[in-house]
Amino acid sequence: MTFSISAKDRTRILTTLGKANKAFQQIYPGDKPDRQPVHTVYGGADLFKADTAQKMANAALKTFTENATDFTEFARAIELPGHDKLPKKLADQMKVGKRLDKLAASKDQQHLYKADPNWLAHATYNKVIETLKGAGLVKEELHILKWVGPQPEKQVATPGNDQSFRTREDAEFWIKQERRTGNFRSIVGPVVDKDGWWHVAVERRVA
């Protein structure tokens, strides 16, 4: 039995897929390619708190600095161009680091800074630190899911179909009433979004 696809069939298939993909991209261009997150984290709405975003940003910064205490370790870890020529002795690293810090802080000496063979590692390392401190969590989204369908393995999660309330009191009153009726298997919330709306995620009980 032959499992490979012939060159002729492969060309035909890829051509068809290419046309479909281009048509899809015209309708759904997707996220901008200029800046994308390093990692996307998903968590339950019931775990989300007011300080969750900041805690995640702080954890990212802590992990980075623990594993790359200075620009030389960082450059070697990801093998930046010129990493093999960076100083290895601590005294030399500190000396070079202080000199580059001084050049980087001076607007009049940027040409000297970028002419230094170690500038790329130094600049990249400090840019990562700056980004993690100022925008460690670039975007946070809260999606509340309402589960529908007869079987757990076949259920479909549809963002945006949650129960929404203007106040926490209204949300808690609704939860209290619904728990009495037993219409839902589980009720999670309430959770407030950035616009001040309170949301409750529900999982419908299978009859």
C-alpha cells in the first residue's frame, strides 16, 4: 500500500488549498504580524482576580532575571550574534556592562554605543526587561463560556453567550434563583469585565 502522495496530486491539492487560504485571509486577516505574544495563557473565569494580570507579568520578569542575570548570560542562552566573543569573567562583564549602560543613556553617544560589538546583546537584554516591566501582559481578555450540547465530549463553548448584569447584586441574585431551579449543572461567577459588567458562566444540565 502506498501512503505517499504523488507529485501531481500534491501540486493539485496545494493549489486548491492555497486558493482557499487566500480567500479566507481576505475575510479574516488575523492578528497583526508586527507584534505577537511570546506565550498565551488560558485560565478559568472562576480563577480570574483583579491582580491576576500583574501577578503573571511579575512572574515572567522574575523567571527571566533568574535565568539571565545579565546581558552576557542572555546572549549565550539564545546564541545572539557575537555571543561567543562576550566576556566570561564576572569582573570583565561588569566593566563592559557599566560602559554600555553609560553609552546607551547618552543621546550624543548612540553612534559609539551601536558601534560596540556587544551592543546588540546589551540592548536586547534591556529591551526585554523594559518590556516585561511596562507591558509584561500586553493584552488580557476575559471570555465567559456557556456550555451547550447533550454530551460533555460533544459540547461546544461559545464565547459571549454568558449571563451579563449591570451590578454584582443583580448577578448574585440571579445565581441564587437559578441554583434553586437546578437548570444548570454548574454556575461560575460573578466576574467583572473592564467595562464594569458582571458575568456568570453556566453549564447546562443534561436532561
